[in-house]
Amino acid sequence: GSSYHFTHDQVQSVAYSLIPRDERDLLHLQIGTIILKNMPIHERGNIFFVAMNQLNRGKLVMEDDMKERVAELNLKAGREAISLSAFRNSASFFEAGISLLGSSCWDKNYKLSLQLHNFYAEVEFCNGHFDEVNRVTKIIIEQAKSFSDKTRAYLTFIKTLGAQRNLNNAAEVALAALGDLGEPIQHSDMGNLLRTVHVFAKMKDSQFLALKEMDDDMKRAAMKLLLVLAQFGFQIKSNHFPFALNRMLELTLIYGVCEESCAALAIISFVTCGIHGDWNGSSRTGEIALLLLERLQANEYACIVTSMVNFAKSWTEPLRPTMKQLFFSYEIGMQTGAIHDAMMSACGYCYNSFFSGVDLLTLEKDIRRFRVQMSEYKQITSLHQLTPLAQTVLNLIGHSENPIELTGEFMTQSEFIEKSNQPFVVQTLIFCSWLAYLFGEYEIASSAISSRNEVEKNSIKKIEMHGMVPFIDCLVYLASSVKRKQNNSASELSEKLEEMKKLVSYSPRNNQHRMLLIEAEVAYLKNDFDVAMEKYDAAIIAAELIGYRHEQAVCNEKAGDFFMSQGNMIRATSHYSCAIDLYRQWGAQAKVDHLCKHVPL
């Protein structure tokens, strides 16, 4: 049919001002009612939202029975807005619904009030309005008639604490809530967890799919609380982490599967991978996590499941494909309101981008975009996790005064280390050792490694960054030995070399060139010059094949050092030139400038 619009917003404003104030509410109500009555039955989105906005503006002239019907429509509109990732719009609908029900809502409309308040708290968490989340969740916990009805509010409140880096408080609230549920809080370690994991790992698909669905509401509530306890317990190096996951597996075996079961299995897939982990068990738990995700259509956990499984896969598969999957996980999280998980996926995407040699200028843009989102949604934990990488990228690009110190636009190294939890300190020290190595400050690199080893004592799972950590450790030790011209026994290297061999056996494409470079440096240290030349050339070729130009540059630079020590200036100059070109392609202008200054070209 025909459509009409005002030629200018001011014309519309003047026309509206001509309507007497005491008639406006009734007019809005009539307009909303007419739109709603004539709207196609399956209409989604804008027309429905326009109708609801008009109805809500007429609330002062509504009868009480109509207020309840419109509150129910606001619930529908808010959920519709969530499906479109319009979290601010959804919050306005839920808030309007709550307002329509009035102060006696919990007595007269308990079920509807509970739904509106829960959804309102959850979307305000997505919007980063944490003070409002705290206010609303407190109301829910006070008014809810059963613990089962309080669970969603507890979860939202705990996630709010975690997003603001109040990780210990988040864990304490989760434990208190589990105690109210009658869940036994027991000591458990990684050994207990792995034994339970093996029960699942040995199951055939048919056996796993035959497990019944969990129908005990109290146990489902416990599963939800145990999941957030596991997520935050890992970040604070807490023994609650293996306990929470182990208990989730036990509940799954006894009472049946639920949506949280697939999230627990996915986290376990990530935790049990790595150098000292159970590669086969990790792979199998990842498979059944995805299987269960599909069976239950657990869209709420699609982001965390796909991201954790792909974090684990990135140990054995090339990093570039897992980057795409992590970005997909981020998009799913943003669409479903799993903001915390989406931001963690964004962090993983940026880290994998860095370690796979993505152009640093492109990565800088991605990091800045994600940091803005993390700030907008007040996801402080994710923002903190991304910070050491963000500053490392700026240092390499040349946007810092001292390229080997993580001090600049995003952080001050000493302050960050002093105020951070253990995992973030370890990440910072890893990047410190890598930058110091790249810029030839081997003693500083060794000191950073020693500090990291001290911090990591008694940790639940060491941060290994897809094998980069043992690679860096080996290179730093060897470079220090070559510089000191010491031909020591390789006993200090043996543990790290064994780790590298494991990595090569499970993920040759990601690690073959690294192992070849280490073998070249070992041969150089032992004066096996023919072997060293062969290994340097092989490392360069292997790095080029997988497309890791940043590590291909390192291989060329170390080959240049070797040939210069042998007095072969032609070969040295050739390798240095290749290294400079590759560092420039990577976007590491600070490293280009450093190499040009320190090598004879």
C-alpha cells in the first residue's frame, strides 16, 4: 500500500507538539494497537518493535489486564531483539515489561516477572551495565521462590564479577551457591580428572549418544554453576578447576547429559592437549563435545564449545584454519549474547594470527577493534588477556621507545606484572623473552624465562602457546651459549628438546621448521658446520612451506649469523637480506631497523 513520511525531522517534531499532552499517551496506545492488529502473523523485527514502542509509550492509560498482555509482548520483543544481537533494544523491552507489571509483580505475576528480570539482567550484562546487573540479580535472588529459580541470577552475577577481573569473588559465590544446592565440595586434582576423562574417551559414539538426558533440575543448576567455577578457577590457578570439571563428568555419567556437558568436554579437550597432555584423549573429548552440541542443539554454548575445541586443534593442525573457526566462534557468541565467550574467542583469534605470521598492521587493526568492543561491553578480563599481545605488536611495528620492554600505549610492563593474575604474568614474560631474543638481548631473555618458570611453579596447566614456549626457550639457551662461545653439555636442553620432538610427532607442519632451526643451532654450537648449513637451509624451506614468514625470517637471520661467523660474507649478506625482506613483509619495522643497524649489508 501507500507509505508516507515527513520531509524533515523538525516537521515531525512540530506536528507532534501540536497534539495536546493529555492525548498523546492514548494516541500512542491506539497506534501501537492498530499496527499490532494489522501486522502479518509471522512478522519479525522492525514492525513489531515499532508497535511495541508505541504501546509502551501509552502505558499510563492502559487497563491492568492490558498491562499484563503488553508485558508478555515485551518479553517476546526482547527475546526477538536478542536473536538479532540488538541487546540495547532488548533491554528497553524487558525494562518496559517490568515497569508495566508494577511493584506487586512478584505476587501477581511471578513466572512472567522472573523471566523479565532474568532476561533484563542478562542483556544488561551483555551491554556492560554491571551496576544494573547487580541491582536486578539481587532482586531476583531475594524474590525467587526456589533455588532453581535463583540459578540464572547467580550465574549472571558470577559472570559479571568475572568480567571485571574479580575472579576470586566469582569463584567464592559459585562455591557458596553449590553449597546451597547440597553439592559436596571435594579436593580433586588433574589426575582424578584424567581418570574420569578416560571413561568418556573409551566410549563409542553409539554408547555416548545412548546416555539419557538429565532431567533433575537441581543437578542441572549444579552443572551451570560448576561450569562458571571451572572457567574462572582455571584463570586463578585454583584446585576448584579440576574439581568442577570432574564433578560435571560424574554428574553426566550418573544423571545424564545436558547442554553444560558439551561445554565441560570442550574445556577438557583444551586442558588435556599440549606437550604434557593426552593428545588422543583431547581429540576424543573434542569430538564428543561437538557430537553432543549437535544432538542437544545447545546454541547457548556453541561459542565456547567451538572455540575450546579449536584451541585444542591448533596444537596438531595448521593455525590458519583454526583462526577462521575462532573468528566464527566469536561471531556466534556475539549473535547469541555469549559476550564473555565471544571476547575470549577474539583473544584466541588474535593470538593465533600473531603466531601464524599474519601481517602485523592488519593484526593491529583487529586488536584495536576488539579492544574497543571489550571496553564497550566492560569485558575487563578479556581486555587484560589481550594486552600483552597488543603491546608486543606495537613494539614490533615500531610504536614504542624500547622494543624489548612491554611499555607503551597499552601497558606499563612493571605495573601490569605487579597487578595481574598468574596466567597474565606468564603470558607477559613469554612475550618479553621472545622480544628480547629477537632484538639480540639474550641475557634479558634468559632472565624472563627464569622469572616465568618461577611463576609457573605448581600451576594447573603451563601456558605453552602451541609449542612456541619450548621453541623460544631452546633458541634463547643456544643463542646465549653461542655468544659466550661455550660448548657445554646439552643436558640443560634435553627436556625442551624432548618437548619439541613430541610436538613434531603430533604436529609436524607447525613445528618441523622450528626443530630444524634448533638442530642447526645445536650443530653450530658443536662445531658441526656441515650439518648446521644443511639444517639452516631445511628450516628456511620448511618455514616457507607452511607460510610462517616471521619464523622464516628468524631462520634466515640465524643462518646469516652462522655464515658471518664463518667469514662467508656472501652467504651471510644473502640470508640477512632475505630476513630483512621477510620482517618487512610481516610489518615488524622495528626489527627491520634493528637488523639493518647491526649487520653488514
